[in-house]
Amino acid sequence: MTNQPYPSDSGFSDRPAPYSEEAEEAVLGAILSNPNVIFNVSAFLKGEDFYILRHQYIWEAIQRIVERGEEFDYLTVSKELLDIGRLDEVGGPWYLLRLVNNTPTSVHAEVYAKVVERAAVRRRLMAAADEIKALALNEEMAIEKVTDEAEARLFGVTESQLKRDLVPISTVISEYWERVERLIGDHDEALGLPTGFRNLDTLLGGLQKSDLLIFAGRPGMGKCVAEGTLVATDSGLVPIESLKPIYTEGVTDDEGGIFYPLEVGVQTPNGMRQTSHFYDSGIKPTLRITTRAGYALTGTHIHPVLARSRTGKMSWKFLADIRSGDEIAVHEQPNSRPYWDQITQIEDAGLQPCYDLTVPDGHSFVANGIVNHNTSFMLSLALNAARFDKRIAIFTMEMGVEQIIQRMVSMETGINMQRLRLGQVDELEWRRLVEAMSRLRNFKIFIDDTPGLSPMQMRAKCRRLAREQGVDLVMVDYLQLMNAGGVYENNRVQEVSHISRNLKELARELNVPLFSAAQLSRAVEQRQDKRPQLSDLRESGSLEQDSDIVMFLYRDEVYNEATESPNQADIIVAKHRNGPTGVVSLYFDKTITRFMDATAHNIDLSRG
């Protein structure tokens, strides 16, 4: 490893910066001589990991070509560098040719890349140490803030190294099994890949190879409560802003809000449930409602609460649609049953910081004593397909691996997720748990929970899995949480278009169905008819254009508390490039977040 003076004005200014010129040259030479290795290397190596500037320029030129879906070699890379005015700075085409000729083999490209990455981490640690030293010398800053900032600087380096990869379910099941054990101790074959839902398989003919399937549900954004709102959690009542993760990188949406992964138990009308994300909406116009008993809630105009009109009809209503005299559901104590309290005052609360919690599967959470509203089809489908001995890759940016496993176990056993979390399992359920763990352990499911994954990273992981294990189905949860690797930083519509196009290309390359969740726009919330339409797909019309099938989930219970079909979930097939569209009704058990075929029972009342 070569050392050069480290570019800093602090304590490391006279110390050499670790880097390896030989490794940087070798990894670029390997890529230029064998372009296929770029997908494995780019899964973890970044342009800024190169210390020598001209090597950064060469890497960036290669990335630009790859992002366009074009083939490359040293000639096309030379042309790309010429087009962006960098060819002379890297030493001309002869330098690229020298890189190729001096590289002994492309077989060890990942080894060379790891050397480059490790040196980059050391440089970042040195930079962080300089920043921490400067913080420590700032005597005007409170020591608590100094330590917080120092931790954040160090975490910023280590977080970038937390590279997650596809994990065999047998490994995760073993870990999950140990945790549960510890808590307890103290139909017709489809033409394509079967979904396990009889009527849906009949309509679609199963999931077809090379198809891109988009599955979209109702949005969870924009419905936020103001700073200071108390939320009932498993640790007691806390202000919602205190739940915001400090050292976790968030994902920005097209409205300027930021999603942060967050797993915390919050009180719902159906008991304690676990969140998946914290959402920072930013500064928003708000309304404040007050009840006769003195309960108050401040939130955005489109934040919904469970309300009952003067005629007795129950529904989720936006704060802007609440009227004086309406009744809303209120919890007097965190674990008490809700009762109805009358609205006595509605007022403009001005601009305030607003936040939200995502509680998956249609659950609502209790804030300031008032019930607020916030689905698991993909996992039901994955488990059904796994029972047919299919190999499934799940890329989840919505939930962590343990949350995924917890849901699968709950679906397989019929045991409520909260009771699993607390280890509250009786003897009969314990036997079901043992049997379910044994079944799940043998499923060929591979899970990757890397946040903010790019299409190139996903392609590299899928190619490796296809080569080593084989793959029959790829699932993404969800598309809008992916990123394009910084190519379209200022244009979210183009970024989503780039992602959807790459997902379709990946489905065709692997010749497998690719099933991706997506988010709907808020337009669906503002219509009288809440059933989603193709125009509701969020951020890009290219989702409709690139997809072969578009399906929507609609549950009437979410919008109509007095629905006659509280457990019915409609799968609306709105687009089917090679077949019919239609609606398939399923049964949804919200206690274990599982979808099942809806069975009709005909009873002959004429017989005694």
C-alpha cells in the first residue's frame, strides 16, 4: 500500500494517506479487459473510493456508459473521457491501454477492489478523526453536542461499510429461532409461476417469465402530525419527533420529505404493532382539533382520524373535512378500548414541523389519545411460490430482515406478531412454531435489506444468485425507495423512469418475473371513489409503460369502518399486457397480515 501526505490542516496533515496505486490500476485494468466484472465490483466500490483523481475520472466514465446500457472497452471509455473533457487529464488512451496490459488477470478484480475500498475507509476514518479533534477543541459547544456530533462523524464512516447481501433464509431462521426460544424460555397448476391464489392464477396464467409486475397500494405520506404530538409506544408516551432516528440515513421522496427505517412498538386499536418507517414531512400548514374531553391533535390538512358523523356513519376523515359536532375515536389509556368524543373546536395552527409513522398492513396508531390511520401481499405470494420449490430473491428497502421473518412466521403459524415479539406462546402454538420453522428453513428464499439499492447493485446481486443458486422470482419492496446511483439527483421523475426501465431489463435478462411494489400518489385519497387507477401511479408514467402487469390493492375497511366486508381485499388487475384485466377478491387476516383465497360457502336453507 502506497502512502502520500494526507490533505488536511489538522492532526494528520503531516501523515501519509493510505492508498494503493497498484490496486487502483489493477481493478480498472481488470474491468477494461473483462467488462463483466463491473457488476460484481460496483456492488460495493464507489468512485470516491479511488484516491488518484484520474482513476476516479475513468471509473465515472465507465459508469456513465454502463448506465446507458452500452458495452464498453478501452476505446469506448477513451471516447467517453474525450466527450466529457477528461481524456488528457487521465493521460490519454495510452494510459488506458497500459492499465489493460499491466493487469495480470481479471479473475481477482474483486480482491483488487477490496484493497482499494479498505484504503478509502482508512482515509475517511482519518478525516473523521480530524473533524472530531476540531469539535473537541471547540469549548463553546456543549459537551453533549460534541459527543453526539463525534458519534455521528464516526458512524458516517462505519455506516457506509455496512454492506448487506443476500442472506439464505436458513441462516436468518436459525437466528430468529434462537430469539423466539429465548423469549419463551424467560388447486390447479398455473401456466407460469403460481401465486398460490387460485383466481389470480386463473386471471394471470401465473407469473410469466421476463414480466415486470407492479403492485401498488395506498400511500402513507402527507398524513402527518405536528411536533410535540404524544405517541403511545411500548416505552410509554413520547413526542413523535423524539422517535426520529439520528444516525440512520434517510431516503428523500419527491415532495422533500425523508423516510427513515424505524422499528418501534406503537399502540393501535388492535394492540401494540411495530412500525417500519419514520417520516419527516418538513414544515407544513396544520389544523388543530379539540374534543369535549380536552383531547387535542395538530396535523396536516389531509391527516386522517377515525370519525363518526352525526348520522352515526364511521369513516376515516381528513382534518380539513372534520366538522364541529363530529365524533372521533379516542383512547383514554394506551391499552383501553376507544370511545367516541365530540369535536368542539377546529382552528388553524399555522406552519409547523410535521412527522408520521408507517405502521404496515393498514394499522392505525394512537397520538395524543386520538386514533390515526396509517399492506403483506408480497410476502404471502412469496411463501406460496416457495411451497412450489421456487427460488425467490427478496430485496426489501421497506423492512429489515427480522421484520420479514417475523411476518413469515406469523403467517405460517397463525400466531399474532406482537405475541411472537414478546414470546407469549402456549404449548399448542409452540408445536406449530416448531413445525413452521422447519418448513421455512427449507424454503429457497434469499433476502437482501440494503437500503437505497441502485439497479446496478441489484443486477450484480441477482446475477450472482442466478449463477450460484438459480432464481425463479425477484421481488422488490419497494421501487420508489431505490435510487439511480446519483445519475438523476435533480429529477425524480427521470430517476424513477430509469429504475423501472432497469427492472424490466433485469427481468428479461434473468428470464424470470420481477414483482415490485410501488407507491400511489395522494390523488386516490382526494377522490370520492378510493379505488386506485393507473393514473394514480406515483412519480412516473413510465411505471405503466414499462410494466407488463399493474395490480392495485384495495381494502374497503381502510376507508369505511362500517364496511360489510371487513376482511376482504380486492386485487385490481388494471393492466395486463398479454391477457385480461379484472378484480380478484381475497381474504385478509390482519392479525397475522396474511392473504388467502376467499372461499364462498353456499348454505341450503330449505333443508332442516
